[in-house]
Amino acid sequence: MDGPRAIPPLDRPVVSPVLVGRGPALAALERVLAQVCAGRGPTVVLTGEAGIGKSRLAAEMAARAERRGQRPPHRSRTPRLPAPAGA
């Protein structure tokens, strides 16, 4: 053994520097970010099952927006609502 291992702090989330399998999603969001940087663009809603990486994807896009001099997008955690009847 080389000595005790450093334990990461538990008061902040651990964010992996690698996004796996997100090429198509990142490409689509990059196109939206380019529109936003040009002064227009749609609202984007990330949906999906718990644990699939929505928050990580949003954090990556916020970091990319900051690197382009844009204010990070608003993030909201809306509770899951039931789908309307017939949807």
C-alpha cells in the first residue's frame, strides 16, 4: 500500500469528466446552444427515468454555455406529473 487514499468530500456531487453514449444528445443540444448564442432558440426539457444522466447532461451543457460566455440555462426539478388522459 502507498498510504491512505484520499476520500472525496461528501458535501458535493461527484461529476464524471466523461459522458458515455451521449453523442447524439450532445450534438442536438450543441445546435440549440448555437441558436441561443445567436439570440434565439427553443426551450429544452430533459426527461427520462431516474439515474440515466439528465442532470449530468444539463451540467455539461451549462459548462459549455459558460465557456461561450453565455449565462448557464435555468435548471428546474419539476416533480413528475401524470400524463393527461388520452396522451
